[in-house]
Amino acid sequence: MSERSQGPAEPSREAAAMWERTRDLGKRLDGLTGRLETLEGQGLADALAELSLVVKKLAEKPAAEKGSVWNWQLMTVPQQAQAWELLLDWMMNTLRVRYPRSFQEMLGYGKGAVSCWHLHPDLVESLTGLMCSWHWAFTDPDSGPMRVAEWLDRWLPGAVRQGRFILENCNVLPEPGAPYAGHKDPLENKRTDPAADLLQHIHLLRTGELPN
């Protein structure tokens, strides 16, 4: 037996190349394992989850805040008292001070020092809407020049027209003990019950039967 045949056989070139690649992959895997252990120690998974929630929340469309709307019919007595105080404060310290001509024309003070505006629910509603729209234009952080211009050009003149229309039949002549003499109730001495044939028609629509 020759001396060459007695020693260990040398690996082929393909086997040697495969071994080198395997050793290199092993080193790279060891490096990756170390990095992963380091990242896990830093709580990266929890941080990524938290960041994902933050990004999702930021991406969501914010819910629009509901505007402040007053419904006098649904208010309790204490709520109505507070509402009257807020409305009067705005009327006296904002509407009368900043827009005196509109204040007089809308509430009938152009004809005298006494007005029966507070006796007209429709005029109270108009003033309430005017006040709320003023706050929407002048005090809302998201407002801008267009809201102000719209209030001045649209809502204020519209409210003045409503006030004139509502009070046009009232000619207040204040007398001692009768501060609202001349005030006219729009429904005074007028029959306003729904017509009988209209009630019959509604009954027929609802039940399909003619009323007795």
C-alpha cells in the first residue's frame, strides 16, 4: 500500500467550497442571533406595537364636534333661566354694543324704548340662532374670515328681517301698569284649529278607514 493511500483523503473542490460557504453562513447566523437578542432586550416589539397604534389613531378622521344647539322646548325650568341669562348677556353686551342699528331694527326699539320681543317665541328662537352663529363665526378656533363675512352679510341681515316681520303687527304703547299695551298676539282672536276635512284625510291615510 502506497504512502498516499495510507493518509486521509483530501476533500474535493466542491466539498471545500460548500464547507467554506457553510462556515460563512454560520458566522452570519451567529451575528443575527446576537442582534436579535439585543433588539429583544430593548423591547422593540412593544415599541413597534405602540407606534402602530399611534399612527393608526393619527390616521383616523377625527369625529366632528357637534355644534351647540338650543332647544327651548326640551329645557327644564332651571335650564331656561340660565339660557335667558346667557342670551340677554350676549344681546346687551355684544349685539347692542357692536351692532346698534341692527339691534334697534330687529327688536323694534326704533319705534320706542319698550319692546315686546321676549313675548314672541319665534323671535326668541331667531335671536338664539343669531347668537349661536355669532359664536361659531367669532369665537370658534377653527373659524376664519369667510365665517365672519357670512355672518355680517347673511345671518345678521336675515335676523333683522325676521324681527321686523314678527313685530310688524305690534305697536307697543306703554302705560302705567301696562308696559306692553298695544302688543298683539299673532294668534289672538283667530281660530287656528285644523280643518275637519284635513283631520279626516290624515285619519284615512293612517288607518285606511273613514272616521265615524
